[in-house]
Amino acid sequence: MFKFPKKKTEVSTEVLVRFIWVSSFLAMIFTLPPLGLFLGIYYLTGELIIGAVIGFGVHFVILAFSGRISKIITKLMS
């Protein structure tokens, strides 16, 4: 009834390497700043809850802009 196009199974190594680099940079951008804030607040003030709330808040703000960040990093890697 419907004819679907065949899936592309061959991917060039250049695309795979770019995918790995962009994914690695995104992972670092999503985790290192909130983790640094959490640990910095915890070690400077001793307040676990405040550090966790601020760390999670920053993490989710960064996630809100993840599409834009991904586009920028992809353009830089091209």
C-alpha cells in the first residue's frame, strides 16, 4: 500500500566524529557548570540543600537552551 524509502545505513566517519565531539561538548556544558556551582556552594557554605537547588536550577536553565547551544557547537565544528 505504502512504499517507504529505504533507510540510509552507511554513515561517513566524518559525520560520526563530528557527532562524538558535539555530544561530548554538550555533555560537558550540561554537567560541569551546575556541578561546579553545587560543589562550590557546598564547600564554601556547608549548605547541601542550597547548593543542590542552585545546581539543579542552573542545569535546567542550560537544558532549556540546549537546542541553541547544539546548533552553535555544530556550526563551530563544521
